[in-house]
Amino acid sequence: MSTENYDPYYPDQPVVDQYLPVWARQPAFGPKPAFIWAEDGDDPRGGGTPSYAALTYSELNAAAQRMALGLLETVRRGDTVLLLAAPSLRLAKLIFACQRAGLVAVPISPPDPSKLGTPTAHRHLLRAVAQTRPAAAVADAGYIGAVMESPAAALKRLRWVSVGHLESRCSGDAAAGGKTGRSRTGYGGCAPGETSGATGAPRPVVVAAGAAAHNVRAVRKAYDLHPGSVVASWLPQYHDCGLMFLLLTVVAGATCVLASPAAFLRRPRLWLELVAEFRTTCTPVPSFALPLVLRRGRPGHGTRPLDLGSLRNLILVNKPIYESSVDEFVLEFGRAGLDAASISPSYGLAENCTFVSTAWRGTEAKLWSGRRLRLPSYKKLLPSARLPPLASSREEPEIDIFIVDGQTGEPVEDAVEGEIWVSSPSNASGYLGLPPGASFVRTGDCGVVRGTERYLYVLGRSADAIATGDGRRRVHAHYVETAAFGSSPGSLRGGCVAAFATPSPSSVVVVAELQKGRGNAHPSSICDGIRRAVWKQETTSGKLRRGSAREMLAGELIPKVFEAIYDEDDRGGAWARGGGNEMVCGMSWVVGEAGSGEVAGMVVMASGSASHRLRLQSSL
């Protein structure tokens, strides 16, 4: 493993923030925007005029110093601080202020304003407090007031700091020589966000400052980013990839155009309009964003023309990455100048700070013929890395990736599926509040290395694989989910279908969310379509919280509104409808299979209500 500092512009700093003053003091960078916040217009078709607010390197540096001094009036270096702020320039300033103050910052998803005053309003905050035991929390004054009125004693005992108070501190305090006590030693670390919660409750990950710096440098090198780069991101700033691209922007001396996840979900075409408006060179998105934009972001969904010719890296950051959806996206937006060679299938996880690998290789990325991808595929998936040859004299990789037998921990040969293990200086120290882990990160992901060029394919979560027949064949859940959604795309909500096994032998449950305006489609016909699609011999098949869906179903937290039973002869059984509420949002299918592989029976249930809305899409 190579740990040599390859970047002469980035000396080995213990904290990413220490690079910020270097840029701010340079005449060419002081007035340069570090971040630009894009606020979409009111017209859902894009006819409105977006507004923009810029935060220059000089302004960010001053704000980080000012807010760091304010934080240290309440907490001490090394303390853990929760950050509750919506994606914004304000949150960016808070993150760099915490680094400068030497705090372990844990950004968490901001509270839902519509739930304030309800019993579940502060549930996510209570979980974070129990996990991290913070010294203080930073939030808007309005939310702090709501917390003080809640019955939760643990929240009332917590020290609260108003972000407005930190922002309003006199700038002269910092200029007058206020010291944050920053030094190259004694920095406790930083926590760049939580895990996604795909396999359980989200957990804050402890990443040492040096590990974060190493990972950012690895990302910069992998995608060839520099001061001339322009990044566009609507990813949540409190989650691993969105947060890391804030740090990466400052390390590279680049400019990052930010928008909120809500703005993207409301109007997906906004993302591409920002790419065109600011001549973006790099943009990270989850793989599910591509089909979403294809459905709701085609030329008929906006009035502004697109020119995507500036993109060098369209980074796909989560699995699975389907070849078909990438091909369709390139075919559609190649007309707008999208260079197919910019597609950068990548792999990351919070336990390695964020970045692990990419299949993109810069000047070697010209692997396309016209608009057709030439990257190889395996089981309909694109690779997320290209590993070095087994006998290589080239430079050692900075991040080592191994495929091992999950039971023995022994490496497996190429073309054999196994568990992905990762080792690098970017490895997290562990989960906050738990003992440190080993030198290898067991990702829990199943992968395989194939071909002479040793491409790595990330197949899915090992724990989410579903055993079929006699248990010897395992199907990854995302194939079942994709097939189920494809059976009724007009009735089911994209990205909100989860499949998982049950304790009974060879049984499968599929839980999905209904579209609000699904037309005249009856739940019975939707269930029939899903059954046919899922049980085909060849299924054509963002991250889902399958564990949460399983627990909610087992705990009967989702009121039933429809049930249908199928026998082995496909004769429809009785069905019943209840609740009388058209705002139904969840559906589940239980599929039973005999040991011989023949279908023994299937139960189909549509369930959900507005009061127990099941959102299976985890944090982006």
C-alpha cells in the first residue's frame, strides 16, 4: 500500500481546514467562490429564475474562525458536537468551524418542520444523542425552542448553541487575534457523518483527521481535480459523500455549486441545468438519479437548454450500477453534449471515510464507441473499480481491496464471489462510542473480480441476499426489487421497493410504496404483476432500509388495507380492503416457495397509511 504524499499543492496537513487559510490568503483565491448555493425558482417546470448566493474563500475562512471561537466558548477541543442544520452555506461554514475548533462534528439530518410537536419529532435526535453522547448541539433558534418544550429530559439537559448566534459574532473578534488553540497535535478527530442505515440504524463513524485528509487526496487524484474544477452537488451535506465533497472542494481549491436534495427530488432537471449554467466538470450522484432524471428531466420537463459538454466526471456513487440505465441516460443526454467517457462508476462507504475506488481512468476512459458503453458488465452491472494486476511492478494502490471468503477470511481467486474487504489510511477508527476495529474494513458487500483487467463488480449487500430453492442459489435483493418495480412503474414509487427474506424457509417479502396518483390500477392487479415479474426465470432486474421495513412489517406497524392469497395453481384467493384511506403508501408481498423450487403459495398484502408513512428510501 502506498501512502506517499503525491500532491505538492497539498502538504500533509492534519486537518483539511488548515488548507483553507492558504487559499484565502492568495490574491487570486480570496474573492473566488468556494461554494455557490442555488435556490430553485417556483416554477416546477423550470420556468422560474434560480437565485444564487456565493461564499468566497476569504469569507469562508473568516466565518470558520469566527464561529470556531464562538463554539469554544461553550465546549472544549476534542468534544463531540451535533450539527442540526439544513443543507446550506451555513452548514458548510459550521463544518469547517468545527474542524478549526478541533471538535468531533457529527452532522445529522435536520428535523422535519412538519413533525415538530408530534411524538416522533425528535426521535432521530434522541438516537444520535444516545450514540454519540455529545457535549453540545448546534441548531436554529426555532428548533432549540421546540426542543425545550418537548418532554425529553435528555434533550433539555444538552447544551444548545444557536447557529444564528455564531454567525452574528462580531468579525472583529476573530481579527483581534482570537485563538482556537489549533495545533498539529492533540486534534481528537472528526466524524464525517453517519452510515446510511441500509442495514440498521444509522451510526456515526469516527474518522481521524489524517484519515479524512488521506481520503480527500485520494479522491482528488482519482478524478484529477484541481483549482480549475467546478463541482455540482445536491447530495445531503450531512451524509458521507455530500460531506466529503465539501472537504474535497477546499482541498482542490475548486468551486462547488450546491443545491438541496429536496430541490432535486422536486425537479430533477435542476441538477443538469446547474451543470450547464456553471460549466461543471465533476458531479457525484447516486445511481438511482439517472432513471429518475430520465422519467422527469427530459427536454419536455424544462424550458432552459442544456449543454453538458463540460463534464469530465459523472460520478455514480452507490450500488447497484445497472448498465442499462447508464446506457439509456447517455443515449438521451448525449444529444446535449454529455461525453460518455465522463461516466465514472465508483464505490464508497462511510467506514473508509467515503471513497474506495472508481472504474474511471482519466485519459484511459475513452472506452466508448459512439454513445454505447464499452466498459464490461457482469450480471447486468457495471464495475466500480479496476484493481492492479496480481503481479504488478506499478505503483502500489493507496487503498487495498480484497475479495475474501466471508466465513474464513481467506482471499478467493478472481471470478469467485466473496466479501469485499478494504484497508487504507482512510479507514475509520470505528463507530463513535464503540471500540476501534481491525485494520481491515469488512464492508458486508458481496463482490467479484473478473477479466484480465481485474474489474471489481459490487453485487449487493451479503446480508440482503435471498436464498431460493434449496438454499444453494442466492439472489441479491436489488434484482427482485427492480423486477417488482418494472412490473408497475406507473403505480409504484421508484426507489421505494424493498425485498427481503423471512425466517420461514425460502420465503420472500416485497414492500413497496404506492404512487399518489396511480390511476385506476387495483392493488390486486399490481400484486399479480409483481408476482409474474419476480418469479420469471430471468429477471431484468437508492439504498433501501430493508431491515426497517422487515421490523415494521413484523411489528404490525403498517395497517393492512389489502390482502390476496395465491395457491400453487395460481388461483386467486380471497382479498379484503380496509382503512378507507386513499393515501395508502405501502404494499408488501409474501412469497412462499416449496423446497423443490416450485411455488407453494403466496400472500399479497397492501398496507400503509398517511399516519404510518413508510419511506424505504434511505439517506441519499
